Amino acid sequence: MDGHIVLTLPTYMDVAAAAKRIEGTANRTPVLTSRTANDEIGAEVFFKCENYQRMGAFKFRGAMNALSKFDERQRAAGVVAFSSGNHAQAIALSAKLLGIPATIIMPLDAPAAKVAATKGYGGNVVTYDRYTEDREAIGRNLADKQGMTLIPPYDHPDVIAGQGTAARELIEEVGPLDALFVCLGGGGLLAGSALATRELAPDCKIYGVEPEAGNDGQQSFRSGSIVHIETPKTIADGAQTQHLGQYTFPIIKRDVTDILTATDDQLIACMRFFAERMKMVVEPTGCLSFAAAREMKAHLKGKRVGVIVSGGNVDMERYSAFLAG
Ligand SMILES: *Cc1c(COP(=O)(O)O)cnc(C)c1O
């Protein structure tokens, strides 16, 4: 991070304000429990099910919060985002609900279902060649020339504050926790969850969980500065980020207990568990948090444990192959 730039980090007050702002548009997602999970872990486990959020993942919270804060000029010029995943759908849907034009920059080879979903929410999709073109340059160009506001998927105070509303709802509903497990890509959900948890359950241990193949967050956390990696090979496509952000990292460094990892095989086992025992569809990335809680069970005996299930958007053919495999 550039030591000369002083960033103003979001705080719990921003999470509380975000909760007000998105109330009524975002779903207050259910907190589910499972006797089988409790018996296995030897703890009381509370699953906050963001797979039941609008558009199928927590990303709606951050997008809706960020877009709700646009002024007149920003609303007229529109929003631009680059993503082939859940952030694209979150921005497109939030923009539609607020009557703001949205341009989403997606790779030419993005899955047809994701392009269709984004267009279905009214997003104007601009494609680029991921091998020859730079999506950030395309996004910046649209932002500069047409006055659009670029909203990144995680490294933005309003996005972080919005994502924090899920953990806030969880603790409001079930009371203080001893440990909270949160998956980690660029760290928007983890940073927001940490802001909410440090305020509402100060003694709670907070664990970020990322794919073993892409443990840049763990390396960054342990070394004290942001580590960049190549795009990791993992089935957890929502966590294939190459580095933490300038806003997310300082919060994670300050407030998080540790960063853990999970293997693809552990994610598949969790996907099966959720399908078989809890009758719910969870995408691979959404399984990271529970996978780590299972590994940590020796330390969780008799505790109250929160697990944020981040999303449920997975192609059905891919999903059935995982379950069959
Ligand atoms: C984006 C995403 C993540 C990672 O979130 P970050 O804020 O980038 O850490 C995890 N799970 C799902 C389902 C996602 O869409």
C-alpha cells in the first residue's frame, strides 16, 4: 500500500447505515441449523444462508448499498462494473431496482448462463477478449469518458459496509458467537463481517477461509503486507482473486483472528452435506466457511459457531457432476 495515501476505512457505523439503506430490498436471509452438523462439530452451528439472498449471493448487499448512495449526476450517468460472476448480477439487479443504467464488462468466453442472467436483470453487457484486452482499462475509459461510476467487487467502503450487514443480522438474531467463519476472495465479505462482529460480539474469533490453491490472503495476513498471486486453479470460482484490497486488508489485518484454507475435495464434501442433510444448493465458494469449521472442530467443542454460506449460484450440470463425482 502507498504509505502517502491515507484511506478512510469504513466502520461499524457504516455497516449500521447500510443495513437501514438496504432494508426492504435485500432479503433478511434465514439462519438455519442442523442437528447433524451440531453433532459432528460438537457445537451449536448457525448457518447464515446468503444462497437465499436476491440474485443468489451476499453481493447484492454491497452493490445495493453502494448504488443507493449515488447522487443525481451519478444516477444519470450510470454504473460500470467488470465481473463474470456474482458481482455482475448484483450490480445489474441493484441498478435496475434503482432505475440506474448499468454497464457490465464481461469476458467474451463468460458462461452463457451468467451473461443471460446479467442481461435479464437489465444490464448492458460489453464483452472483451481476456487474452488481448485489459478490462480495467475498458472500465476506466467508460468511467472517464462517459462519467460512469465504477463499482469494484470488494475494494470499496460502501461495498464492504453492505457486505457486513449479513453478519450483523446473524448476531442480532442468534446472539453473541464464540467463532465466525467467513469465506474470502478479495475480502469484502470478511472485512464487513469483521466490522460487525467486533462491535456486536467483541470476543468472537473471526476466521477467513480461502481455497488452498490460492492462499494469498493467508500469506498476506501472516506477512503483514498484500501478497499478489497468479489466478488460482480451484472450483471456488468466487474466490479466484489474486490479492486483497487496500480497504479490505487493513481491516482484516486489524480485526481477524486467522486465515484458514480448504481444498476442493473438502468443498465437494460440504456441497454434498448441504444437499443431502440441509436440502440446499450451495456453490463451491459458499462451502469454504463450513469446510474450515469442520477441520477446526477440536477447538470448537461446546461453542456457538457462525458459518456464513455466501452463495448458491452454480451451473446445474457442474453441480450434479460434483455430487456424482
Ligand atoms: C464474491 C464471492 C465471494 C468472495 O467475496 P469477497 O468479498 O471477494 O471476499 C465468496 N462467495 C461468493 C458466493 C461470492 O460471490
